Amino acid sequence: MITILEVNETNKMIEQEKLDVRTITLGISLLDCCDPDLDTLNRNIYDKITRLAKDLVSTGREIELDYGIPIVNKRISVTPIALVGGRACRSPEDFVEVAQTLDRAARDTGVNFLGGYSAIVSKGMTPADETLIRSIPAALASTERVCSSVNVGSTKTGINMDAVKLMGEVVRETAEATKEHNSLGCAKLVVLCNAPDDNPFMAGAFHGVSEADAVINVGVSGPGVIKHALEGIRGENFEVLCETVKRTAFKVTRAGQLVAQEASERLGIPFGIVDLSLAPTPSVGDSVAGILEEMGLESAGAPGTTAALALLNDQVKKGGIMASSFVGGLSGAFIPVSEDQGMIDAVNRGALTLEKLEAMTCVCSVGLDMIAIPGDTPASTISGIIADEAAIGMINQKTTAVRLIPVIGKDVGDTVEFGGLLGHAPVQQVNRFGCADFINRGGRIPAPIHSFKN
Amino acid sequence: MSKTIITVVGKDAVGIIAKVCTYLADNRVNVEDISQTIVQDYFNMMMIVDTSRSSKPYADMVTELDELGDGIGVKIRCQREDIFTKMHRI
């Protein structure tokens, strides 16, 4: 029988250490909505999303009440729209109409974000892919809840450098198109390498073609819980440190697994995966940087940061795998700058640079995330940063991503407020040396060799 | 149906258990186990209850117990047992 100590431990995690389930994401296939007529396509998409997701938000609230654990976000991911809209959409404007349909469906079902305004172009772009990509700035400027992602490379295919070049331009255009709101559009746009089909986290969530018609994926959280557990073992050796992270990650993930199974059962939609992620928020005590500092670093970004993050990421997976029957998505520790107060502080005190963040992405779950850069950063430089991240993902067989926000009208030293879970960020220095001739070459970087791994 | 765990945490006062138990009895909720400690005037109680014979919707019970706690000056939480067993038992 459960004891009062165990009950108190769980409730303390929830009340004081900010344990929550970060998201229940309903993945919906829109492949059966395809139609050559744009109006019919829009109607099919709206009807299918609102039919399948009509009880998503209310069911999430019921589960919150039953178990007393907050479920912060309820979200939807859909089939990459470049595939769904390919027949009906002949211009970027046509795709923007689809984005607006998605936005309306998201608003009417009560979810805060809907992901899947996406194209998977890791080897090449179809005309539909390219048209969708060119529509992204207008789509993100004219919608509120739609998130967009483009996969530009993979370990199996190499990197599509034409797409990398185009995405540098699209990121800049999106910043321009949303400059009235601190270039917020770029916070809803991510460029990926090795993007997973079942990621529940925004902005990179989409419902891959390998998935069933509808599926429930859950993303967990809990940096505050891990940090608190580490406060009790200061000065102990790495064996104790790793074991503590692993045990705590197990408990955090079990809560996510329970919520995933309940949501699946109540909605009558199959359970997909739990994403074993440590997802920080801007609130104090909910920081991944805070964990790294608790391990013994003076500041996130100090020498030792990459090693600390590597062990954190690995132990979270080791604990989480045992706690869940199906694990997927991004799974690991997120290191977004604007969404993590500890990371913001580290940047402000000069301890954490873009280059160190890049090194950290070799061992974390995703990549360069929610980083504000000067508004006059050239498109080719953004493409260069995307290419670097994609290369790390391609060679290391992991997901990497870039979500940079070139904030129009701002420069190094300024701070930008994005609001809510997106937080605020200091504008960071970008290397000023150019790479335009490299980016302008065009074509593809071939897939890497899978042996001789040094 | 799984069991429900009710926890009451707050400053000790006369009649806390009586008030909670009266509410539960009025709503046909059966108390199966109680454990309780007081540390430095701080009241800490856990009850394992069975709500299967109660006609009260679960969400209403959560809200009403929360309000009852506010009236006494303690925090009352009502949660299904699974959140604890899943986390602490393999």
C-alpha cells in the first residue's frame, strides 16, 4: 500500500518543484483530406481536426483534476501540409489559406499550438514543398497558433543545401513579416535534421506518414524535480549523481505514461509514445541550466557544461525508458535559451555563447533553440548556422534543429520579450565572418559513411 | 475503479478530521485507511478512500474538498491513487 511519505513526495514535486506534463499532443493524419479543389481541401481539413480533437482539451482538464497534476498544453500535430496540399495549392497564397484553416481549427478546438505546416525535403524538394516553404513567412504572419517546420537533412540522405539556403532566406522573411511583434513568427518556425515522425513538442511537431490515422503522444517535463533531487547529494561522486538523475527521471516519466494511457483510453485514440524530455520554462526553478549548475558548474556555459549535459541527457533516457512502454519523439534535455531563466542568466553574465550552445547540441536532445540574434544577420549566415547544426545531426545520427529569431531592429545587448512559455531573450552575438560563397554553391551534401566512426 | 487518496496538510486545529469525514460520509465515500502525523503543529493526513458508491461527480468532489479546506485553513487534495502507485511502484 502506498505510504504517506510517497504521497507527500509526489505532491511536493507537483507543488514546489513544478512537476507537470508538458503536453498531450494529438497527431492527426490529413492524408485522407487531399482534394484537387482548395475549398474542399480546407473543409475536409477543418472537419477532420475538429471532429477528432473536439474533446482533447476537456479530457486533458479531466485528467488534471483526477490526478492533481497540471497538463500545461494540449496540442495537435498534422501530416506535413506540403503533402496534403500538393494537389490543391498552386501558389504560396493557396497554402496560406490552408494555414488559416489550421489556425481556425486550432482555435475552435481550444489548443494553443498546431504543428505540421511542414515540408520534409531532406533529399530534394517537390514543387509543392518549395511552394509551401516560400509561403511560410506569410502563413506565420497571418496565423496565431500554427507552427511550421522543415526537415532539411538526415543521416540516410545527407543535407539538402538548396533547402538550407532557402530556409536562411525564409527565416529572415518571417522575421520581417512579424517585426511588429519582435519577429515572433520565427519562434514558431524550426529547421530540422533527422526530424522524428512522432514528436509532441512545438514548433517541430508533425504527424509523420509512418503514423496511424490518429495517435496520442505525451511530452513530460520536470527539470525542477531533477534539480531538487541533486540538491540532496552535493559533493557525491558521479555514480551517485547519475543514479539520482536516473531514478528521478523514472518517476517523472511514470506520471507522463499514466497521463498518456488515460488520455488514449478516454479519447478512444491509440497511445503512441512518451517523449522523455526535460522541458524548461521561464519560471524560476524550472531550468535545465539550473541542473547543470547544481552539478557543480559556476554557470551554464562554463567548461564542463557539455559533459554535464551529456550525462544528464543519457541518464534521463535510461530512467525514462524503463518507465514507459513506448518512447519516442525528441527525448532528452532541451536547451532553449529564452524559455529557461538559467540559460538567460548565463548569456547575460557572458558565460554562454552561440558557439558553446552549438557544442552542447551535440549531446542534447535537439539543437539551437529560441535564440535571439541581431536583426541584420544575413540570410546566408543563418543558412550557415542551419548547415552546421544539420551536419551535427547527420553525422551523429541524432535529431538537431535550429530555431533562431533574427529580431528586426534589435542588436546585441537588447532584450526581447516573446511572452508566455516562449519567454524572453538577450540578443546574442553571431560570428560576423561570412559564408555566402559556401551556401550559394547549391546542391546536396552526400550522406555520410556509416563506418570508420572517428 | 481505483482508490482515491485524500491528503490534508496545514496548521493543526480542532475538528479537521471530523469535518473531512462528515463530508465524505454525507457523500457515501468509504474511508479505508487513515494515517496521520503532526510535526511542530503542522497537520499531515492521508486517507485512502473508495468513491465507487458515491453519486457525486469526481470533479465536484475535488472542488468541494478544496473549498472545505479553505474554510478550515488547510490544503485538501483529492487524487486518484494511480499517480502515486505508478510513480513509486514498479
